[in-house]
Amino acid sequence: MAIFIDTGNIAEIRKFMKMGILRGVTTNPSILLKDGLTGGLPEIKKRTLEIAKLIHPYPLSVEVTTNDKDKMLEQARNLASWTDNIAVKITIHGPEGEMHNLEVIHTLEHQFNIRVNVTAMMSAQQCLLAAFAGATYVSLFCGRVNNMGYNCIDELRKTRKLLDQFNLKSKIIAASTREVLNVVEWFEAGAHIVTILPPLLEGMLVHPYSKETVKQFLRDAQKSEQIAIRKSAEEIIEMPIESLKNDSVSVRL
Ligand code: G3P
């Protein structure tokens, strides 16, 4: 099981990488735009290389920006050539349900040995087909599934069961986090990986009662130090004048 971070923000990635808790990063065009990236592929390349270096050898998922079959194949091969820790993200089908994406996914994995993260999936059945096509990662958009009124926990359980049953290599990435609670629940339901938004990672870590407890420890540590200082001060005050004189003589010597 592993935690990925769902962002293109370098400072956030660096912060959590230093803590040793991340095993990968996922991005998509919407995330990059939200993180202030404009300028198309040349800018995507710059940001990608920066992130990929920062997290190496862990994988960075980068999405193609076209749904034209040939262009998708060409762009995916180009993205994968930038550095060795890139997984190319391809959506399960096109905007109008075009089905050639699976063919592209299969070709990339089997002919070109490129890791593919199949994305924008909402059901176990989509994940199963992506896994049969050879995907390294199958990304189930759990938050969006829940938004549609379904329970993504069921889809996660079914997906994991099917992958295990058919002995398929794909790893499930539970994506589209909405609440801190999602992470543990989705792991419990069978996700191999959960990709998390930075604020939710912080929410997992920081607990109000832990804060209160730490404050108590620090307060008491300080109190105990002050008591010790006060005690030694009192001992000095109570010392006979003669012994203090001797001390000062021996110090001078
Ligand atoms: O990793 C996929 C994720 O970024 C989609 O999330 O919040 O747009 O549903 P969201």
C-alpha cells in the first residue's frame, strides 16, 4: 500500500517527500492549471522534469493532452521518453465514449513497455477492462463516484477482488479524494494506492487532541526545568557563608 500526492505543486511535493511518506505523484491537466501552469507541453515538460527529479525513483503520472488516437500514442511515447519514472495517464475512453483509448493503452504497455495509468474511471467494470488491456495503474475516481450517489467502497472492493481473481498486475489508485476519512477507508476496501490532495494529507497528520497533548508535554518539561533551577538557587541561598568563601577560593585557584 502506498500514498501518492495528487498535485503539481513543487513546494507541497518537496514538503511531504522530506517526511518520507510519499511513493509517487499524480497530476492531470486540471491540477496543473490550478497550480498555475500555463503554456502547453513545453511548460508541462519543465514541471514534469522538476517533479520527476524530486521524487525519483518513485513514479510521476502525467496525462496526454489529446484524444486523437495517433497523436495520443505519439505524445505518450514522447512523455515517457523525458525521464524513466513517468507513467503516462490515458483516460479510459474519449469525451464522446470513443473506444480507441484501450487500444492505445494496450500498445503502449505491450509494444513500447511504457507504464500507463488509466484514468477517469468510475466503475469496477471499467477498471477490469483497463487491467485486461495491460494497464500498470487503474485510477478509480472515488470522490466523483460518491458525488454521483454511488458508494465507491463497493467499486473498490469489486475491483480488488477481480484483479486478484484474474491474477492481473494492475494496481488500483483510489483518486479524487474529498475527505480525510477517505484514505483509510479506501485502503481498507482494497486500494493499493490512494492519491491524496495536500490539505487532506495535512488533515490526516494534525489532530487537535495531539496538539493539546504536545502542549501539555512541553509545558511540563518547562515546569520541571524551572523547579530544578529554583531548587539549586535555594540550595545556594541556604549554604553557610564559609563554604561559599571556600568555593570561591578554589575557583580562583
Ligand atoms: O487524480 C485524479 C483526481 O485529481 C481527480 O480529482 O477532485 O478532480 O475529482 P477531482
